Amino acid sequence: MPSKRLTREESRARTRDALLEAAAELFAERGVNGTSVEQIAERAGFTRGAFYGNFADKHELVRELLHRRTERELAEVRELLDGADGQTRLREWNRARAEHLEEWLALRLELLLHALRHPEDRPALAEREHMAREAHAQALAARFEERGVAPPADPQQLALIVHALEDGLLLQRMLTPDTLPADVVVDAVELLDRLWSR
């Protein structure tokens, strides 16, 4: 049976996806500044023209990459937490992420460095961080409500603490993997949860 021919929009979406995935790999390997448009296009199997047919420049690609990565990660976590065994599945997700922690952190830190060097791209990173904190805040508020416990502070403030703690613990896990478990973030959040629910 002949395969279904892609529409122009579907073909364009596949090209953009391939360019974004290639960029993520290269940014983790070489850094944002150390990666050229030509290298991204070549890794994805396209021409330089295909890159510029989808993105105005590397800055636009970085912003799109931030947005997509954040949306995908948040969707995964929301799906994990939906159900009675949510915490168990979240713990397993964190263990799986730990297997690729260096690549994940390399990309995250490269995108932070990019925003540091290019202030015009900081709003995109700020939006990514806001989305992540908002997801934490909603999860925390729901847990307090389930238990009938008043939060010790605004859930947004508690979410900021959890989000910053996650970043710090993942760095520590990368530096000393033999002394910290793969699900160290879940352990820490559960500890805070118990303290905040007293």
C-alpha cells in the first residue's frame, strides 16, 4: 500500500521538529554559541535554506526549543501525577531522566548561558520558568486541598522553592552520582511536603 502523502503543513512540521531535535543535540554537545545554523541543518539532514525557511535565525529556534521542551515535560509530569500511583510513576520518571542527566543539564545550562549573553531572549526563558513554577504551584495547591491543610505560604512561593531545589539537586546529582539517588528530587519534595502539611 502506498504511504500517505504529507500535506505541506505536515511536511513543514516534520522539518521543524527535525531541526529542533538536531539543535538540542548540538547545543548539548557544543553549546549554543559553538553551533552554527549550517551544523543544525546538516545534522537534521536538510539544507541551510530549509533552516531559514522555518526559522528567522538561531535565536528564534532557541525560543521555540525552550517552549516545546517545557510544554512536553509539563505534559509528561501532569500525566504521571494523574492517578492514585502518581508519586510512584513520578519517581520512576525521575530515575529514567537520571540516565540522561548530563545531556539534559548540558542543554538546560546552555540555554541559560544563551539568555545571559542575549538579553532579548530572556523573556522566552522566563516564560519557560514561569510555566514550570505554575505546574508546581498547581500540584502543591491540589495536595494541600486533598488533605484539608492550609499551605504555610502562597503556593507560588512554595513552587519557587521546589523549582530552585530541583535545579540545585540535579546539579549535585550530576557531580556526585554515587552519593545521591536518581530520585533525590522526589525524596526532597516529599520531605518538604510532610513539613509543610503539619
